[in-house]
Amino acid sequence: MTLRTVAALGDLSAKTVLVRCDLNVPLNEGRITDDGRIRASVPTLTELLDAGAKVVAISHLGRPDGAPEAKYSLAPVAERLGELLGRPVAFASDTVGDDAERVVSSLPDGGVALLENLRFAPEETSKEAGQRRGFAERLARFGDAFVSDGFGVVHRKHASVYELAEVLPSAAGSLIAKELDVLDRLTESPEKPYTVVLGGSKVSDKLGVIDHLLPRVDSLLIGGGMLFTFLAARGGKVGKSLLEEDQLDTVRGYLARAEELGVEIVLPTDVVVAERFAADAAHETVPADAIESSSFGADGIGLDIGPETAARFAEVIRGARTVFWNGPMGVFEFDAFAAGTRAVAEALTRVDGLAVVGGGDSAAAVRQVGFSDDQFGHISTGGGASLEFLEGKRLPGLEVLGWQ
């Protein structure tokens, strides 16, 4: 694996370095509910500051429609980043405008600034390469070098990810290097036995991962909303549970292929079924092949794997030397349906080997159900990017940094 790192940028003392972070954290009425991505950005920022650089962090947050929206402001992130760095972080109320000019020009050596949400500018995500390039050149006026450290966006051909790396001398930060090292171990040299645990809402979101990893793994555990499409593919009835009927034939193909390859696909044997999708919904545990036999009949909706399944999944996970998990086992946001996710998370903490929690919902889930990051081998910061890497796709934000 070839990748330009910060060392390739030479002496950075008294230079201004633009750093593309992924500070896209969840907010609730302006309050950060999970600061994992901010904490993950700290090592690279600290490394640059220790080298004597001035640091200008840039990021997106949420999905604003190319214009400023108060609910997507990075102002709360600047405050939290300052707390984690142990030094003030100057915040610019725009991205390439007058306030950004003022804030960056007044930065002292060893100073840190954060510019406002990149996606407030439509050019950041434009499909027109020329528009992206123009925006990247405006950003580049603020820096002498560029460090890309937002792994969660390297699958995007956005101005701050791709074109900016072409305009300025560029390199990957330590977060990206660490992510790539872990993902490379999952795809090229996994220690056996190798178990992959997949959950989340939809099978269609995981098709590429299943296709690419199936020949590499020893067992594949299926939970979350996607389990019902697998159960239906085997002829089961799933009530009003999430079902992708257009994926039934694809799933049947995977089941047959797994059998040919000698890969064990472990499906739930029991399911927690509720009368409706709500935190306080009445619910009960039933066999996975008898979902419509619950008290709710054909109106029941499966919201978690059952305790028997959770115990079986935990047993397989603990016996593995390499584990990759992406997607919660149930609606973990509701306490009544978080037990399956908690059981899988707990099992990953006991793996004698490499245990990797995929980004996005999986990372949020393990923290919400009571675990800390240091209890796992690695928690990825990039949900979509991690999945695309594991699908074998080329990622533009990495290729522009020399990755092959």
C-alpha cells in the first residue's frame, strides 16, 4: 500500500496546514450527542501543532442544501474540539469569506481555527469538476499544505477531499493511515477464523460487502432489519417487519454460494416482535420461523434479535480471531430493543485478535449501549467509506493521495 503521509510534507513549522477532518457528529438541539469523530481527529491535529504548524480544520456537518442553515453550524464542534485539544479554537462564521480571511490571517503559530460547514457552499459537492476546483482554489489560499484526515468522506469526489489535494502539497493524516491498515488486514490478510457480523436496515446496503467478503470469511452473522429478507428468502413469514422483496433472489443466491464455499451463514433462531415501532411498544420473543404466531399476528414487527440468537452470535464471535461488525442488531435507540446489539458489542470486547466496529450507526450504538472506544480493537470513523473499501471499490479521496 502506497500512501503519502505527513512526513512527505517536510518542515511545517510556521506554515499553515489545512486539515480535512470528518467532524460530522450528531447534534440534538445544538448539543453534541456523540463526539467520537471529533476525538478521532485530535491525534493528527496535535501532531501538526507539535510540529509548529498553524492548523485550519475544515469539515462538513449534516446535509445542508448548499446554503447556510443554523442547525448545521459547526460552532458547537469548535467548542468541543478546543476542550479536547486543550487550547482555544477560533471559529470562522463562513468558509471562504471575509470572516474566514480574518480568522486565518490572525492565527498565531500553534493556533487552531475551524471554518464553517463546507457544505454551506454548493460548489463543495457540485457534480461539475470546474466548480469544485474553483472552490478548492479559494480554500487553498488559506494554507501552505493540505492534510486529508476525514476517512468518512474519502469515497466522495468533493472539493475538499479531491481537488484540494491536487491544488496544495498533500498527504494523509494518521487517522486515514490507521483506518487503511485495519481495513487492509480485513481484506488481504485476516487471521482465521474470520467472522463478519452484518446488521442495519437493508440488505441492499450490504450487497457489495457480502459479495466481496464471502470468499474470505468463515462465518457470516445476519441481524438487524436485513435479517427478515434472509428469513423470507428461506420461505418464512415476517409480518410487517422490514422486507426488501426485490432482494429475495439475490439473497437466495448468496445462501447457495455460501454453502458452496463452506461459509456458515448464521441466521437468527428467535426474534423480538413488537406490536408497533415505538420505544414503549408491547413486545415478545418468538421463534424466527414463527414470527406471525406472536400475539400481534401478521401485524407484528421484528425489532431485535432474540436472546437465544444473541447467545449464539456471541459464541461465534468470541471464537474468532478476526471480526468485522457493521450495523446494529435491532433498534438500539429504544432500550427494549437494544439487547441484541449490546450482546454483540460485549462479545467483540472479548475477541482474542482483531475486532473492528464499522462506523456510522455501529459506532454510535456501542457507545449508547455502554461501551467505550478503547474496549475494541478499532472503531472505524467511516461507515460508507469503510463499506466501499470492503466492497473492493476505488476511493477517489485515497487515490489522489497516492494510494494504490
